[in-house]
Amino acid sequence: MKNVLLLIPTETYRAQAFIDASRHLEISLTIASQDKLPMAHRMGNKAVIVSLEDPETAVKQIEFAARTSHFDAIVSIDDNGLKTAALASQRLGLKHISSATTDLSQNKISMRTRLAAANINQPKYQTFHDEENLKTKLSSIGKFPVVLKPATLSGSLGVIRANTYEEVRSGIPIVRSIQSAHGCDSKHPILIEEYIDGREYAVEAIVIDSNLHVLSIFDKPQPLAGPFFAETIYVTPTSLPRQLVGKLYRVLDRARTALGIETGPIHAEFRITGANEIYFIELAARSIGGSCSKAVPLAGGTTIEVLILAEALGITVPDLVFENQASGVYMIPVPRKGRLRQIKGIDNARSVKWITGIDMTYTANAEVAPIPYDAKYLGFIFSKAPTARIAVRALEEAHQKLEMDIS
């Protein structure tokens, strides 16, 4: 039986989805995480501890585990394990993307530089070190607003819009503190980008045999204008016209090729202006985060986790069959910093028509903080409906029924 080593953070929403996928494919899973998993006592040598925060150490631990457990593929479900998976796969002679590619996908400055060389349309940008002349850097971008981003944190973590020079000056220390709080060197350069005024879209895809397969384009109907960029609703099918969809596919294919992604999942973000100009925002060499993979409208028993495991093993990937309905997810953001006592109204939210499920991910009495200070969401609301508009209305109604008790 084929065996996949799955690298997961100790606190994850997705372990069960991959376990279900392994059963669907009739393969075996060995699960590796930084700390002992709650279910480890039932798993024997199928649960191992790996230092994902230190890829070189983690690779040595995986090589040691491979002496007694044969691995046919190594898969990371999030950004933290990507480099470890690439390095360990290379050492063991398994299918993989290169560690250079993971470095590009996890450093926003390196990604911008590589994509600029490939003539991918993206925001104007500059990198900033504290000792450099800030006004000179901003003048090369040419206009406000701009967006400040930590180079090595993912998603919206530490991302701040600044409308004036003074807001840039006050925002830089905030970005620095967020870098430090999340284990990054506070002296790493900050990315300063042109703010693109447009609607934002997410694309979920997978590369199989070096060919790009787009699984879904998600509209983000709630505006993401700043000053912070907490995502909320994803809904598909997209409202984009077919011609623009085709152009978006081609831009994504060029970008992933420039970054060297020849195998595995992709999650990408784009902005499209009122003049239908497509701007590449960022790309991750992994699938969509949290529980959001449930919103990818695959049918026939196939899930994105099934596709990821099958592609990693080089076995026949199931045919892509899509649901004939709209699908959406509401990522419940943390509204303010404090201690989360409880979330009220969950049953009322579940009772809203077209709502298909709610996954709450919080722990009672946990300290919580909103984006851009932390990247965690309180939970996920899911909807299936005849149209995207109906799905969005259902998600918004369900969210309105929730009450966060944070003190």
C-alpha cells in the first residue's frame, strides 16, 4: 500500500480531510507535526514528531523515520512545512518541487523580483530597510495609497494600507512588531507596493504532469480596501466574463512557470481593475487554507485533498467533475483583540436556508487578535445554492446571527 508522509501544524483544521482522502484512495498516511497529536496514541509509528520550524533538522528526522517506514510521497498542507517537504523529498528521491521554488513562493520580495523578470503584470513595488531613504522609495512607486507587507509572512498577516507618507512612517513599526511576534527577524526588509483599486479574486488550481488545471475562481464580493485585509466571503462560480477568465488562466500559468511550480497545488490571488486589467498579487505553492477547501465545488467523491495526494503519488488522478451549483464560504474574522469567551447564535446561523455547515475553530477562553496581527479565523460558514448571489446572501445572514463574546 502506498504511504504518504503528511506534514501538518499541530493546530490544524484539515487533518481529517486528508485522512478521508487517503481512505478514498486506499492509501496509508503517516502524520508528522511539531508536537504530539491528540490522536497519536492510536497511530503507533504512523504519528511522528518533526521540527517543522527548522527544515534541516526536520529533514534529518524524516530520514531517520524512513529507515523503518517507507514513504512514497511527502506532502505539506500549509506554508510551514513546504520547504521541509521539498528538501526531504529530494533527499529520498521522491517527486517534489524544488526548495528554491518554495523559497520564491514564501518570500514576497523574491516572488515580485522573479515575476518582474517574467513580465508578469503586478503592482509597482520597492523594498525598504530602516536605514534607507523612505521618501526616495515611495517616489519610485509614484502615488498613494501604498500597501506595506512583511516579506516572509503569508496571507494578510502584517499587511497594512497607508494613504500618506505619515501613515507609512507609522505603519512600518507595526509591521516590524508583527514580524517579531511571528518568529521573523524584525530587520527583514518590508515590501512596499502600489495599491491596486479593483475587485479581488482567488484561484485554486493544481499542476498535474506539468499541466495547470484550474479548479475554481472565487469572487470576493466584500471589498478589500484596507487599512487591513481580512478576507471574508469566497464564492464561485465567478462573475467574470469568459474572455477575462481565459486571460486570468494564462497569467496564472505564466506566473507558476516563472516560479518553477511543475507539480502540486496552487493558491493565487489577483486584482482586476474597472478597466479589466489583471494584476498578479501573490501565489502560494499549497492549496487553499483552513477549512475552505470544502468550498471548492468538486463532485463525485473527489476533493482537493484527494487530488493532492493522488498527484503527489503519481497515481491516476480522478476525473475532475464539478457541482452544478454555487458554492461559498464565510471566513469568520476576529473582530477585536481579547479573550474569546464564547460565540453565540451558532444554531440560528446553521438554520439559515442554503447554509450547509459551520466549522468553529476557536477554543473557549483563548486569546484572539484580528488581522493583521494574527492570521487565525474563528470559524467557517459554508453555503451551496442555485446562484452565487443567493449563496452570498445566505452567508451574510448566517454571519449576522453570530455574536462574539470577547473581553
